[in-house]
Amino acid sequence: MTVKTSFMLRHVEFQNRVFVASGTFGYGDEINDLVDPNKLGGIVTKSLSWKPRDGNPPRRIAETPSGMLNSIGLANIGVHTFIEKKLPFLRTLKTRIIVNIAASSVQEYCDVLALLERHDGIHGYEINVSCPNVKEGGLSFGTNVDRTREITERLRPLTEKPLIIKLTPNVTHMSEFARAVKDAGADAVSCINTLVGMAVDVRTRTPRLSTVTGGLSGPAIKPIALAKVFEVAKSVDIPIFGIGGITTADDAIEFLLVGACAVQVGTTNFVDPGASVRIAEGIAGYASSNGIDDVGKLVGSLKADVKASVLQTWL
Amino acid sequence: MKRFQTMSVVISLEEIAEGIYVLTLECPEIAKLTEPGQFVNVRMHDAHSEPLLRRPFSVSFVEGDRLELLFNVIGTGTRFLSTRRPGDAVDLLGPLGVPFHIDDTFETALLLAGGVGVAPFPMLRAALERAGKKVITLLGARSGVQIADRRLNNAYVATDDGSRGFHGSVVDLFHATVARNAILRPKIFACGPNRMLSVVAAAARTIGMDCELSLEGEMACGIGICQGCPVERSREGRKYALVCTDGPTFNSRDVVI
Ligand SMILES: Cc1cc2nc3c(=O)[nH]c(=O)nc-3n(C[C@H](O)[C@H](O)[C@H](O)COP(=O)(O)OP(=O)(O)OC[C@H]3O[C@@H](n4cnc5c(N)ncnc54)[C@H](O)[C@@H]3O)c2cc1C
Ligand SMILES: Cc1cc2nc3c(=O)[nH]c(=O)nc-3n(C[C@H](O)[C@H](O)[C@H](O)COP(=O)(O)O)c2cc1C
Ligand code: FES
């Protein structure tokens, strides 16, 4: 049985619903020998800011049970170097390129996006308002619903391409933020960025990260991410990229069932670079063996009584 | 540089010194391409995600299609390695990182190892000898039973407890060696805990010797995509280099440790 794997977002068609998450695939050219990016729905680039950023001092990572904490601090090459050095390679790929933007002011978000708009080879933007590891911008935007709305409102007129807002789970109700960005014209939301977390070295009585706290990712966060996607899907009519701890096709299908229209694979790329492509193939295989001719039909098809969930008290 | 994610097969596991193991793996793709100082990132789980991240290990020696890893058991990952049996599959990503630079104009290589920092030296020493360099090998450990001198004949040994060889640290032994012998056009290659490496780097600067370090540190991906392994650079430009792709070998003048 041939299964339709593609889907549309705004005017852009994506060949399947599996993407690689920002910050876990570089700019695509560092890892293309270990995995074929042309088999993915899309690549979301490492966050870009106007100027290059050095990032935080070491230690930047600490492993935790079934997960990891990171405090990279948005180390990135800056938008100008990206355009000059990375975009030419990305243009040679058949897959879709979503550029992730992180900034420390509303104006910086606008400047980066406006500059990228003048160049070919970009199919959409993901706006990171949710990095837990920088003092300026990051969470101070993403945990403030008015700021999140303002950023979306300011960016929307600058592009006709899909505009995706990447939300933080470090708030009480993600659905409030999803509703705000939908009203401000966003085409989709990405859920979730990392959760603020911490680990301590008892021998030295010091935090295991230089910035004390960091962002938790990996299989450990998958149950939280699923509940967040479910919450947003049940309360706001907006396409969702489900992210958090996906390592297998079954994990990805869980996200589709609870309401994600597509998924992004993150931390798993570090452990098993080929996993994302196998996940894309696995989803198609699941659909086929269940007699489903379009992966889209899985989206939100969870057989669940929302009223049985405590979530319904605020949905 | 070409790299692979591939399944290797365990040939043998041998305890070569107290608590120190050599795991021999058959892995033609990686064995053929590895140069001294490079490492592999080893997956430590199969079905379950615990421990999640791969662990980096220097390739200690290569012979035909086989490569050797040398390690001591300090946590979950290395315990996993120490329980592999012949015929088991081990998922490797490699070869990774920048090899030691052995083509410079030095004549004598001084190899300084602290503890399991000895890991990359068997392969390095063989390559240096093939290149016609004179090699002096200095190994340090807490105690004599922990000296891993397999494939490193005639190494000079220093132990913290004085139970074998020189009583003191490998850096003390280095100073004693340099004071006693006229060493022709030397270059230091050092590997061990970062606090030892920073002492070696300072000593090299003081006496004006060229010095290459193999750094350790936490890694997530080992392939330059997570930005998780920075080391401060001492030169103009970018503030940090990445241990996994710009290193793990660095000239001691280029980094601040
Ligand atoms: C490029 C590179 C090459 C390496 N080559 C070798 C090698 O050839 N042989 C070898 O034995 N090791 C080598 N290491 C170190 C090795 O990667 C770690 O020892 C390993 O990750 C430990 O894994 P684990 O799961 O057993 O320990 P974990 O469970 O991760 O850690 C156990 C405890 O040890 C501490 N610890 C973890 N890593 C280190 C470390 N590097 N130094 C000191 N304490 C640490 C942790 O903080 C923790 O308290 C190398 C590291 C790098 C970066
Ligand atoms: C090392 C690391 C770096 C990351 N960098 C970024 C980033 O630059 N921008 C961003 O929006 N998200 C970043 N993320 C978050 C991921 O894109 C993803 O949302 C999160 O890790 C959860 O997914 P996972 O559990 O599959 O990793 C990063 C995550 C990790 C682990
Ligand atoms: S370990 Fe990921 S960039 Fe070095």
C-alpha cells in the first residue's frame, strides 16, 4: 500500500513529518555523512542570532537518567556567516530548511528574519522564544505571553513563509501561549523546548553545569512533552511540531496520535545519527500495516476521553 | 574526514593492570582509517536509553581490522564495556577528532601519561617509531599495579606511592629526565587528567618545549553538532574550540586549561 507521508504548511509541502530539532543537527553539513538529510521532512537549523555568540563556559552538558542537561547558551556562527558558509550547502539538499532564530530583543528577531528573507533556499522560520540558557531574551520572552505575542505580531508581516513559534514548557499553561501566537498570525507551534533542570556533584558540592541550571532533554522528558502537546492540541486549532525524547517510530507516532502534525528528533541525533530517517520510515510502515493511506489521518486520532484527564479543568 | 557509525564485534577483553582493561574489537571500516590520537564514541546501551550518551575512548592500538580500547571502570558506561564478551556487538562512531601531529621537525618524542591517559600511546608510539623518531615513554599511576605498559616496552614509570619506579608524579619524573639527559629537539605528547595537563603545559612553556595535549571532557555527540565540549582558546578570534572536532589534540599554546 502506498502511504501519503507529505503534508502542507502554508504554501510549503514537506515530504514527510519527521524533522531534526534545532541545536541537534548543526547546520546540516556536519552530519550528512552519517545520515541522509534528503530523507527527512526538514532540517531545523541551530538557533541563529545577528552576531555570532560564543556560548556559555564549560561545563555545558551533564548526563541525567535517560536524559541530558545542556547549557550551550546559543553558541552560533551568526546569521551573516550562516548565509555565506552554510546556506549554499543547504540549498543543494532536497529537504526543507527551517531556520531557527534566537535573539535578545524584538528588533534583533526582525533584523535576522528580514536579512534571511533576501536569500533563497529557506522554506520557513522557527522562532526560539524559549532557550533556558541565556540571560537576555530566551525564557524572559517565552514565559511572558505578551512578549511572545508581540514578537509574533512583529515578525508575521515580514514573511510569507511558514512562521513557527517554539514554545517553552516552563509555564503553567502552554496552551495560553499557543493561542496568543495563533491570534498573532503564527502558522504553527513547536512543543517543547527543554525543561529547566539541575544536577549536583555531591563530591565537590557544586552544580554540574557552569550556569547552575540547564535545559533537560531526551527520553526522560517524553511523557511531559506528550502531555503538553495533548493540552495544546485540545485547546487551540494550530499545527503542532511535537518534540521531546523521541527515539523510535513508536515514540513519534505517540506524538502524532495526541495531536502533533509533525515531530522533531533532538537529543537522539547525538546517540544514533541515523535514527531520524528510520523513524520516518517506521511511521510509514506503521500506517501501511494498519491500512492507513495517509499519515495525516493519524494526527489527533487518539482514542481518549478528554474528560478523564485533569487537563480538562483548564482546557 | 570519513567516519562511520557501525557495529563492531568483541574479540577479547583482558585486564592488563589492576582495574584496567583492553577491549579488542573487530571493526574494519574504523580500524583502517584511524590515526594516533583519534577516538571512537561508543554506545553504551542497546534497547534501553540508560546511560543515554555515548562515551569517548581513544583508539589505543590498531592491528589489521582490529582496534583496541584501554579503559578503567569508573561508572555505568565503562562497567558496560567491562562486561562485554567475545562475539558481542558494540556500536561505534568513528574515527573522530584530530590526530596527533607527528610530522613536525622534532627528533625526540616525550610521551607523558597520567593514569589511563596512557590509552592513545601504544598506537602513537608505533607511528612515531615508524616515522624514525626517538621515543621516551613516561607513565604515571597511583600505584605500580596500575601501570598499563602493555605494548610500551622500556617505559619509565612513576608512582604516587613509590611502589614501582620513580616515587612521585609523572611530571616530576619528566623534570628529572630532562635534567639528567640532553634531549635532542624534543616534543612532548601528554594525555591524562586535565589538572596534570595544565601542569605539563606550564612546564613546557617555562622550558620552551613544543607540547601537544590530548584533552578529556564531557561530550554528547563527539561530532561537532551539540557544542557541548568547549575549551577556551588562547588566540584571537573565537573564544572556544570544540574538544571533539578541533581536538582532542591541541598544541598547549593554543588552549587555556
Ligand atoms: C577524547 C576522549 C578520549 C578518552 N579516552 C579514554 C580512554 O581511552 N580510556 C578511558 O578510560 N577513558 C577515556 N576517556 C574518558 C571516558 O570517556 C570517561 O571515563 C567515560 O565517559 C566514563 O564513562 P562512565 O559511564 O563509566 O562514567 P560516568 O558514569 O559517566 O562517570 C562516573 C564518575 O566519573 C566521573 N567522570 C566521568 N568522566 C570522567 C573523566 N573523563 N575524568 C574524570 N572523571 C570522570 C563522573 O563525574 C562521575 O562521577 C576519554 C575522554 C575523551 C573526551
Ligand atoms: C545540546 C542541545 C542544544 C539545543 N539547542 C537549541 C537551539 O539552539 N535552539 C532551539 O530552539 N532549541 C535547542 N535545543 C532544544 C531542542 O531543539 C529540543 O527542543 C529539545 O532538546 C527537546 O527534544 P529532545 O528531547 O528530542 O532533545 C537544544 C537541545 C540540546 C540538547
Ligand atoms: S561533543 Fe558535541 S560538539 Fe563536541
